Amino acid sequence: MADIEKLELKISAALKEFVDSTKSSSKVVADISSVLDATSELPLANLEYWERYIRDEYDNALASGYSNRWKFWESNTPRITLLDLCSWDGYRREKALRTISEKVPNKLFLALVLRRLNDWVPQVRQAAQDALAKVLVNTEPSYVAEVICFTLSHWSSWQRIDDSNRKTLLNALDNKEIAKQVKSKLVNSAAGPLASILSEVGRTDALDDSLEEIATSAIQPSLRAKAYRSLFEGKISWFEGRVWEWTDRRYNEGRMKPIVAERNLSCRVPLLPTLLLASNDRSSLVRRVAAEILIKELDNLGSDSSVLADKFAIDRAAAVAERGKFALKKLAGDTLF
């Protein structure tokens, strides 16, 4: 049996067990521990699917569990729980967020809280923002770091999130332990849109002092390249959105133009030592960035510029070698290039 089917069966059984526990009049608080145990294993990469699955299975369990319609003195309305973060009903989603006290028990439910920042109901978005302000600093930092990275890789496509919502999430990076966990995840992950995540984190200065470590130690080459470029340029940029740009008003033609925002880094690094490190990187992506910076800084490196240009000119990667040869021509004063 496939792993996903095993997870589905485990979640379905846990939801039925939870609904059964709510029918017992002897229990003041229903036992949701089995649901938390089942959902703790779920991958965030399939969050939308699991949200729909939990909602459907919970609704089915409630439909079969609450059969006391002839007992009019008993309520058929299920109590509000964390599971209502997946509810179709905006009122129940809002109430579920309002009932969260200090922390969220696992990363799946924390991701669902963050997902509500893009909810189609304004009151739910506000409730999510209020909940996150107290939840992010009290929840397990490793959970928070993983969920923040997951959210940052997706929120550029969210249409309803606003600047105050974004700020609530980014403020969590002021917590040094959470920032440390985010840096560790970036450095030690081999796959995913890590460069984009670093760009989004760059809206704050939380990882400015860690950029050198990320540039030299990160596993993913594109992330190292992004970190090096930011260090060389002294600034970090991110995708801010799109605006309409007319190309020909006579024919009502235009296009969506991307907006790139940037922020100056709070730290600076010495150019030559950093350029030497980048020139020896095992990835051509990083060496290409170094070659581009060399061309820009030829007049500021003295005799070292020709040494680096020679090095790049014989690089095994064509894109790097091309830039090295360009630098040599420029040093020779050749204007015919």
C-alpha cells in the first residue's frame, strides 16, 4: 500500500475516533491527540490536498456520528476545534482561530493558520493575524521555521494577503532561535525554491549576518549564488508583485510588469576575499556570478583583476569562460566586443 494511502487511513480513523469521543457526556474535553498524532506526519508540500481531505473526512465522520436529531434537547452542532481551520464555514474558521491560546501542536495546523492569512473572508484574515502574533513565538521553533519557509515559497501567489499580514509573519524572525532554525533549513536543504525563500526573508535583516555562511556552506548552488550576489551588491531583492504597463494604448495592448523591491544589507564584506571564495566554488552558477562581479569591479581590484580574469577564461563552464575572456579584452583596452 502506498504511503499516502496509509496516511489517509490513519487520518480517517483518527477523525472517527475523535468524533466518537465528543459524543461521550462524561468527557469535558474531547480527545484530539490521535488526530494530532496522525497529522504530524503529513508533508507540507501537499497542504491543499490534505486540507481538503481532512475537511471531507471530518464532515463525513460528523454526519455519521451526530445522529441524535430526535433528541431535540441535545445539540447537533459540533464544538469548535482546530479541525475547523479547514471548515467551509467562515464563522467556524474565525472561531477556531480565536480559540487558539498560545501555541499550535504541530506544523500542519500552524501551516493552516498561516494559510488563513490568504482567506477570502476579511474577518478570518484578521483572526489569523491576531492568532499568529502570539502563536509564532510560543510554538516549537523547528515547526515555525519549516512552516515559515513553506509559506514564503508560496505567498507571492496569494492575492488577498496584505502588508500587515506579511509583517506579522516576518516579525517572527526577530526571535533568534527561529531565525537560526530558518538559516539551518536553508543551508542544509538540497531541494526547493530556497533562493526565493532567502529573497523573501531579505525583507528583514534577520539573516544579514548569516549571508556569508549561507554563501559558503549551503548545499543548493542557486542559493549560494543568490547569497554571493547579495553580498557583492550590498543589497537583497525580492519579487513585490506586478503592475499593468501599456505597450500601445491605441490598440489597448499591454502587459503585466514585475516589480522588484530591494533593501540595503546591514553588513558589508571585503570584495577581493569574497570574490576569491566564489571563484573557487564547485558550482558554475556561483562562478558565473563571480565573473559578472569581476567585470563590474575591474578598476577596483588592481593586478588581481587580471589573475581572476585568466582563471575565469579557462573555466570548464562556457558561460563562465565567456565572461572571463570578456574581462581580459576589457583589461587589454579592446573596445571591439
